Amino acid sequence: MTGGYVQAEGAPPGEAITARFRITPADGRDLRTVATAVAAESAIGTWTDVAAMDAGIRQRLAPTVELVGDAWVDIAYPLPLFESGSLPQLLSSVAGNVFGMNDVAGLRLEDVRLPHAYVQTFPGPALGMGGIRGRLGVTGRPLIGTIIKPKVGLGPDAHAAVAEQAWRGGCDIVKDDENLTDQAFNRFDERIQTTLSALRRAEDRTGERKLYLANVTAETTEMVRRARLVAASGGIAVMVDVLTVGWAAVQTLRAETGRLGLALHAHRAGHAAFTRDPRHGVSMLVLARLARLAGVDLLHIGTGVGKMHGSADEVRTLADALRTQRAPWEETAPVMPVSSGGLHPLHAPALVENLGVDFVMQAGGGVHGHPDGTEAGARALRAAVEAAADGRPLDVAAARSPELRRAQEVWR
């Protein structure tokens, strides 16, 4: 890469966004040369000298490169390169053309460090972890959630019946699955009415407040309409598949849910297409930081156990990133992590040990697959989570919970 598109040394003038990449150079190329090419392509550079480039542009906008390991590189981009409050522009820069360059055999964006001045151009969560707990009136334990199963196929009445059973059994939260939106067998508008009616019955019966996370994922204007319908129908939360709708749509939806007073739950469907390859793509940590900037209140982070890829250490790192209030996030509400994917009641102690109590333990098959049905499955999960949060062994809790005892017989 020619043309002096990268600062030779030192840090950029003023504040910067720093991206940490893991780079596997293509055959015959050395790490520094490839890192310099990546830095230039994602900032002010191109493949050859250009007539309009001048020293002033280089001085103000050229990035710097620092090698921090055998394959690890920090690229610092001057803040004026970026549009305030725009996730699409951020990603078009640091995670755009660079992944297709011939210079790299592998390129993974592992993390981004963001200055306070940039973070504060985004709204952040409207409610966050504290607001979600406040709406439910639950403290001292993880929140307990489930996903309607089967994932798709139930009609609105059957869907609402399953939700009501889960809430009656002790779940705080019931959500649609990521691929249930507005299919012919379960129209969104009808599902909202039947399921919110079930929620109100469950609240009356249990004396507890409940959340229904209705999946509004769609084309952007339709998402906004669906969110407005949820609010008009008495709902207080919606969910969206953030990666499939795109970050611009998430930002638009966050503006509307904030105006409506709705909690915004983020499902990460499709993330592994970016995150799973350790040599190429974008890490889940980066996606979590973007989701917090966009302003979601809850975000899926994996489990460290169960059916989904991801270690316990990775899941804890994601949870910490969402919950921290250290700079530059000190003025941004923390996001509630959601642990979901192949969980059942017997996983509760390991999750609490790894994550503490500020997360949602969300089990689908681990509730609805209970041999005595959904309500019994919810009771088993509630008993297990409360025991884990109190530091009591599950065997002790099962002595008082026949539903947990049955779960132990199935899943031990």
C-alpha cells in the first residue's frame, strides 16, 4: 500500500477508535505490511498514490498500526473519520472491504475500544438491566425465561396457552422464537392479543409481573408498526433479530421503542456466520458492544454449557462487557445478558457460578420438555434458579420440589 496512508509512528492526534485484529497474512507477506494495508484500506487509503491526497489529510486522518503479538494488531483510527451515532458507517470502515483483501489469509476483528465522545453519540439502552428488573420487581436471583416451543407451528391460541403455563409455573419472561414473525398459521396481530391476555391472567393468578417478548422482526417500517401495536395493546417489551434486520434498522427500532417505553430484547440469530471462525470474521464481543451502543436492553450471549458453541470464559467476558459501567460506558445503562441454548434446570448452578445473578436463564426445551409438561418445567427451572442463587444444592431443593426431582431424573 503506497501513498503514505498510515502514520509511521505514534498515536493519532486527539481521540481515536482502536480496533484489535487477528491477522493471518497471505503466503509470502509479513504481518506489519499486511496490517498497514488493512489500516489504509479501512481509512484514507487505496492501492496506489492519488493526486488529491495531501499532508493535511494524512496528518488529521491517517491511522496508526501497533503490533501487539504474533498475529495481533491494534489499528487506531482518528475519531473524525467516523460519523456520530452511526453503526453502519463504523462497520463500513473498520469491518468493510478489509475482509476480502488478497493480502490476508484470515482477518478477525476481535475487539473495539471506543472513546467516551463517540459512545455518547448513541442513546444506549432505554431501560437496561436495572429497568428490566424494576419492571418485573425481581431482585437477588437471575431472571427466568423460556421460548415458546415448538419454535413454529402453533396457532395464536395454542401459543398463548403455552405462554400462560410457563408464566404460571414461575417464568418471568416468555419470548417468541427467532423465526416466528407473521406466518399464515400464527398472525402477529392476533398473537399479540391472545398472548397479552394470557399474560394478564397469569399475573392475576401469580401476583407477579411478567414480560412477553413479541418478535417484531420484519422490514423496518413494519417493525415500527408492530412495536406500536404491542404498546397500544398493553405490552411493555418486544424482541428483534438484530443481525438479520441490520444495525440501521435496530437503531430506528430503538428510537421508536424508547418513545413508546418498550424494552428491547436482542436475539443474535446468525451471529456464528461472523463469529465462529477463530481466524476470520467479527467476534461476538464486538457485536455485543455494537448492540449496547444501539440501545438494546437484553442480549443473547450463549451459555458455556448446553448446545451452543462458546466457552464459559467467552460467555463471562460478554456478560462483563454488557454490564460494566467503567469508562467509556459509565453513563450508559448496562445491558441484561441472556443465557440461552440447550439449557435445563440442572444447568442453573454452573451458570450462576459463572455469571452471578444478573442475567436471564432462558430455557426452551428445558421447560417444555419436562415429562409433566410446561408448567411443571417452569416450576422446576424456578426452583433450580432460586436454589443456585441462594447457594443451596439442587438435591436439597429437589426434596421440596417434585418438579425439579423429575427434571433430575430426565436430565441428570
